Amino acid sequence: MKRGIGFAAITLLALTVSAAAEPSAGERYFKEYCWGCHHQTAEAFGPSFRSIADKRTPAQIMAQIADPEHTYKSLGYARNSMPAFADLNASQLKALTDYILSFKDKK
Ligand code: HEC
């Protein structure tokens, strides 16, 4: 009997932990739209989110996502290789930007 209760408690704990580990909206958008070219802490086709977070402001990041054709020069790139995500709404842009900035100083 005692054992049964212990097992139920552990199951409940496991469920609670997995609920807490749900990905944030920013992480979900990242996986949907960006992961083919950007990784969180490693360089891929595009720079890592950590390196972006270390050098850019939220405004620069949002502008680049929505309209890279108009920002790449000011960010120091010779040409633009990133598609514009002009259809993302303000809350999606903010969620992505917060997600990128969460990698600041991450090893
Ligand atoms: C087709 C590949 C591709 C996709 C998809 C892509 N990017 Fe990029 N991104 C790049 C490349 C390459 C660069 C470097 C600039 C350049 O060469 O155009 C870049 C640059 C950036 C920068 C500026 C980097 C800096 O120096 O500050 C940000 C911010 C960024 N991407 C965010 C995103 C986000 C967020 C998404 C998803 C919504 C995304 N990118 C999707 C390829 C991509």
C-alpha cells in the first residue's frame, strides 16, 4: 500500500517536471523558422544566437528578422543571405528576440 502511494507521487512529479520543460513560444518559432540556418550556441550557415545576443540590441535583431534586406549593411555584412520573415506579428518577433537574447553569455 505504502509503495503504491510512493509510485503515484513519483509519477505526478515526473508529469509536473515535463510540463515545466515545455518549450517557450520563442523556442518553437526558432525550430519552425530559423533552425535550418541558425543554431543556439554553434555557428551554422548563419551566426549562432549566442554571438548575436552578445553584440546586438533588441531593435537590431527585430529589424533583421523582419527585413534583412534593409539591415544587413548596417550589421556589417557584404550581402544578405537571409529570407525576410515579414509575416511574423509583433508578439512572434518579440518572442524570437527574447529567445535569441536568452543566449547572451551562455557557454
Ligand atoms: C536561409 C537561411 C536563414 C534562415 C532561415 C534564417 N537566417 Fe538569420 N541569418 C542567416 C545568415 C546567412 C545571416 C548572416 C547575414 C547574411 O549573410 O545575410 C543571418 C543573420 C541573422 C541575424 C543578424 C546577425 C548579426 O550579426 O547580428 C539575425 C538576428 C538573424 N539572422 C535571425 C534569424 C531568425 C530569428 C530567423 C528565424 C525567424 C532566421 N534568422 C532565419 C541565414 C538565415
